[in-house]
Amino acid sequence: MLSQEPELTKEYPEAQKEVKKALDEIEQSIRNNETDKLISMHAYGPKFTEFEVGGMRQGSKENEDFERSFLGTITRVEKWNWDDLQINVYGGDVANVTFHSDFKFDRGEKTYEMKMQGTLLFIKTPDGWKITHEHMAPIAQE
């Protein structure tokens, strides 16, 4: 049964556009190898959490280390698609973003293809929309 709770059905089209713009900025920061810009898109602190490919929950430090050492070393992006993108906004200041990643990029001489399920939880701050949770998981192969 669908909930009749107004907040669960209310649309926030302007906030959705703002979150999509934040996703575009994340992609551009990766394409331009602007790691500090990418890091600035996160709300690091005691409430930040991340699950990465079946591992244990991690926090701000682990995520920043990964962002800098892996994403920050991308040398070329061939494709960066947020397939099946859905942006749900609650209360105008929390956004749950789900997608299937279709990313292909190089780090030096090595090419990576990432096809995964992803969830990003954003909160609206005085400095814009920031990621406060990330969850990436493999897509089951048929």
C-alpha cells in the first residue's frame, strides 16, 4: 500500500535540480582531476558513513583517503553515466540519490569499468548539497 504521508509524495523540483547540479559538479571535478573540489562535495564528520562493495562501514577518513588515492588519480574519463538516476528529496533538505553507474576511465595505463548500484545521501548545507552517505554494490550479472 502506498503511503498517504504528504512528505513522502511531495515533489521538490528546484531541490532536485540543485542535487543534479551537484552530481554534475562531482563528475566535472573527477574529469578535471580537481580532488579538493571533489572532497568539498562531502559533509565529512561523525555522521558521515560509507559502504563499499560489501565491506564494513567506514567513515570520513577512509572515504577521503579513497577519493584522493583512487578517484583523484584518474587520468582520463571515457564515460561517466548515472544510469537509471532517481533523485528523491525529503523536506527540501535531504536527498536520496540512486543510480546504476556506467563509468569507464583510466588511471595511468590501466582502464577501469565500473557498473555498480549506487546510493548517495545528500544534505543541504549553507555551502550547498553535500554527500553524507555513500553505498556502492555490484550489480548481479545475468
